Amino acid sequence: MRPIHLLCLLLASALAAAAPAAAHPHVFVDARSEVVIEANAIVAIKHVWRFDEAFSLYATEGLDGDRDGVLSREELDALARVNVESLAEYGFFTYLGSLPAAWVMPTEYWLTFEQQQLTLFFTLPLSSPWPVGEAAAIEVYDPEFFVDFTYVDDDPVVLAGAAAGCTAEFKGPSALDPAVQSLIAQVPIGEAVPPNLLAAAVDLANRITIRCG
């Protein structure tokens, strides 16, 4: 059995009264990414993940230490650190060419809380540059479908430091097969999703294709 998601831990008490086969997903994220390129190779990805209001309010309960009604970056620092450290167990839900990448633990990260929503900003460096070559694919998704990633419509992906001939193409996830979604929904919180369902869930991937002419 895989370790329970950090997000699952935060929601565990809220979901305790739910049926054992709770429906997936439980957390919704609006995302955008900046791909950092040097010499036609990917060196880092800067993610911005905005969590849904229900999760945000639950995760931040009791964090307003000075009770001024505003959650400062300092009050959110510990939560940001726990998020980033826990995400490392899952490869930050970010894959290169459909494979787990050799990411370096982020040192640049923070959380904000605005309009009742948490937003996580973090820079994800690669341990060594990933040459783009003819094309390089980045996929962002949770194969266990606990977290549903949806990229924003306006500028979902941008490039930083890229040569003039480099382009980024974004393709959102395909609709998950209803039968597969039903089976995933029956997996109790904290239990591993069977390998055959994980393979079928590849349709959940948000795919970014980088080309440098």
C-alpha cells in the first residue's frame, strides 16, 4: 500500500463520515506552468497550483496565528513546506516523457491565500538538463485521481529563456472512461489503485509538448 496523500491526510477527518468507497477526485487544482529552458534543454518547471475553496478552507483552519483575518506567507510557510516535501513522494505529479523525472527538492516555494483559495507556487529543478531534441513531453496528473488538475484557459504554459524557435503546445486530458472512473471511485481512501486502473488513467494527463526548431 502506498502512503496516503498529504491531501488525503488533511481531508481525512472531514471525510470520516463518508461511505468507505468515497468518490474520486477529492481535490481540484487550477494549474499553470512555466518551463525554464537553457540551451534547448529543460532545466526546471515553475508550477502555480490553485486549490479549490473547500480544500483551501479545511487546510488552513487554525493557521491565522494573530487572528487578524489575513493569512500571511509567514503563517503559511509550514504548510507550504509540508506540501512540497510530501509531493516529492509522488514525483510532484510531473513526468517527462511519461516517466518519473529526477527532480531536485524545491527550495523556492510559497503559499498564498486569496479569495478563499490557497495557491502553491514552486520551482521544480531537474537534477540534470533534459534536452528537448525534436520534441519533449511533460505530463502533469495524479494517476490515482485523488487530485484533479485542470490547466487555466489563458496562457496555461509559457516558456522562459527559450530560443526564438522554441514553442509549447498544451493538450488537456481526455475524458476518463466512465467504467474506469467508476472503478477508481470504489477504491477506499488511502488504498493503492490497482495497476491496471493506473495504466488506464493515463488519459488524465495534461500534456505539454516542447519543440525547439
